[in-house]
Amino acid sequence: MNILLIGSGGREHAIAWKLRNSPSCKRLFAVPGNPGVFTVAEPANISTGDANNVDIIAGFCQENKIELTVIGPEQPLADGLADDLRERGFAVFGPSRAAAQIEWSKGFAKEFMQQWNIPTADFSRFTSYEEDAAVGYAEQLVRKSGKAVIKADGLAAGKGVIIAELPKEAADTVRDILGGMFGKAGASVVIEEFLQGEEASIFAVSDGVRYVTLAPAQDHKRIGEGDTGKNTGGMGAYCPAPIVTHDVLRRVCTEIIEPTLAGMSEQGTPFIGCLFIGLMICDGAPKVVEFNSRFGDPETQAVLTVFEGDFARLLYSAAIGNLDFETASNTQNGYACNVVLASKGYPDAYGKGSVVTGIERAEALGAYVFQAGTAEQNGEIVSAGGRVVGVCAHGTTLRDAVNLAYRAVDEIKFDGKTYRRDIAARAL
Ligand code: AMP
Ligand code: GLY
């Protein structure tokens, strides 16, 4: 079949690579794409500015006999691109705007979990008209338990969560968010208890009713080694993460994934796509930290490296409401480790335009280099974003995967190259 992939990050490079290597994929197109994506996909004849324009995308799908459209990032899902394409009769992997609300409104997600008895942190939600009550609640939570987790309701590119440890800090944060620090994303605020434990990410590919989980992964959100410094989009990931034991996974399936899919269906908004469950695991008990409505970045790069089977067929079967379990012959063959190489300064302001060398040498060692924030300039790859590339390696043991990934990391050079040396260290 012919497939169109929408998105331009490291996640999309990994998805494109796995789709390209699927027996059922004939032609693969991408928009906006990036130089890495275009090593495996053809550029769709759609200008970057039109990557969210449904008439133009539908026209392209018609002309190129696209049988499956895969939407990578959250914003087009929140904008309703999946709905618009489905209305025109195209098969889409990615939830409707209503189902994606589980990601684009944290307040919605929390109330949904409360309604369907899904384990998560205790919380309260406030709008900007309730600022005094919100401030009081946050201050009291800090006084009582030492910390309060304060979240802007809407999409804030991974920056909308602040953990306050002093009453004044909590009060200021609530006022800042409701006052517009994150724009419209902060029209309401969720304030919740701080959960102790270890985090993990699980992806459930669903046709709206049935699902298959992929290899459980662990992200590294902080910029600094030992989980210090600012939160980022993610500095590396590995899988399968041993913290997700068989017993934990069983509980995630029965206590979280199944009630979530059932609740979504019951509300008339079945979830078709990748349900991302961000977990906190404490003493073997999983609780939801967040839901996302798409594959995670940088987890996907690792998760797809250990996936064997016809990935295109899996996504297509989900998109048409008839999940084909057989297409995933092995969702976790061995281990994978993905190390993100970022620009100096990230997650704050950073420079662009440094020439990136060594991709071929890294790949010659057997690693995969997934491009995220890159551009092509005069035939060279240059940095063009905060997270520049992910260097991902497979191994029969986690130790092998980590060693190979870091040997490949050493081959890649650019000015300001910034990365963590401790990806997966917790599991070794
Ligand atoms: P989110 O965008 O909701 O995933 O939050 C970003 C990060 O903040 C998470 O990956 C956690 O590290 C942290 N976090 C969010 N909520 C909580 C919580 N209730 N308790 C502890 N940490 C949290
Ligand atoms: N890795 C976290 C995310 O994709 O949101």
C-alpha cells in the first residue's frame, strides 16, 4: 500500500524507517519530513505550510492512491486532521480530536480517569475565574505534603508542568499559568499530588477496541545526568524497561488501558491510534502521570528498533478497526538504547547551523541515527533544532545496546553537541 506520514521529528524518522521496511509498504511519502525522514520516504508534493491543510492533503491522498495516513505529532490531532481525513473516506492512524483530548486537555484526562476509576494522582482543576481558590489549594498541598505538581491544562510542548516545593512558589506558579505564561494552554490549571516512584512509558496500538502493547520504555526527561536540571522533550530512552515487570504490565492492561479504551468507546469517541501511557510505578503499583495521543519521542526510536513484523500492516489494521495481532511477530526482540544529541543551551535558547558529521560512521558500527532537528545545507546536514539526532542501537542485552549506542555517539560531531552519558544506567 501507499502511505503518507505526517511529522518531522526523530519519532517520525523512526516511524518512516519501520514503515519503509514493512513488506506491505509500497510507496512511502512524508510531509513536512526532515533530511533523515527523506532518506527512507519520498517528499510529498505538499508545501510545509500546507502540512495541516486538509483539502491539500486529501487531494494528495487521492492522486497518489494513499491507503493509510499516519499522523505523528499531537498538534494536528488536536486540530482535528484525523477527523477531516476520515470524513473524506481515508484510513488514518491517529485519534479524532475528541479522543486526542486525553492529551490536549490534562483536566479532561484527569476527570476521565476519575470517572473510570483509573489510578492517578489526586487532583483539583481550576479556571482563571477561580484563581484565589487555586492558589489556596496549591499552597495547602505544599504545606501538607511538601510538594505540589502544577500543570497548564493544554498543550505546552512538554513545558507546562511545574513542581513547587514552597507555598509562595506554588502560588506564583498558579498565578503565572492562569495569567497566560503558556498562552491559551493555561486557561485552566490542574493541581495534583506529587507521586513517588519510577517512570515508564507504554504504547498501546489500538483499533478503538482491541490493542497491542509495544516494548515498555523509559524516557530521561531532565537535561542533566542523574536526572538533574530542566525538563526537556526527552534526552534518551531505552526498552524494554525492567521496572515494567510482567505483573506491572498486567496491571497496566487491566487497570489502565482496558478501562481507558472502554470509557472512550462508551463516550462515543473510540481511541484509534497509539495511546501513550506515562506511568509512575511505586512498589509495583502503576499510576498514570499523563496520557498522550501519539507515539512518544524519544521512546519510539528505541521501541521500533526492537519491534519485528509488518508495522505498516499493524497501523493499517488499527486504522480500519480490525487490529491484526499477527502482524507484530515480536514486539520486543532484544534491547535498544536511544541517546539524544542536543544543541548547546537546549531546552533554553540554542544555536543552529552547526555541521553534523559522522552519521555514516555511526551507522557503519551498526547503530541507527534518527534525525530530529536537522536541515540540509549545501549538501551537508546541519543542526536546526534543540534535539538534533538520536543515536539508537540494538543489542541482545541492554548492556550491549548501551555500549554500541555510545560508541556510535562518539562518531557524531557538531559544535555544541550536548548529551547525557547515563541513558539506561538505572537499569544496568
Ligand atoms: P507530564 O507532562 O504530565 O508528563 O509531566 C512532565 C513530567 O513531570 C513527568 O514526566 C514527571 O516527571 C513529572 N510529573 C508530572 N506529574 C507528576 C506527579 N503527579 N508526581 C510526580 N511527578 C510528576
Ligand atoms: N517522551 C515524552 C513524550 O513524547 O511526550
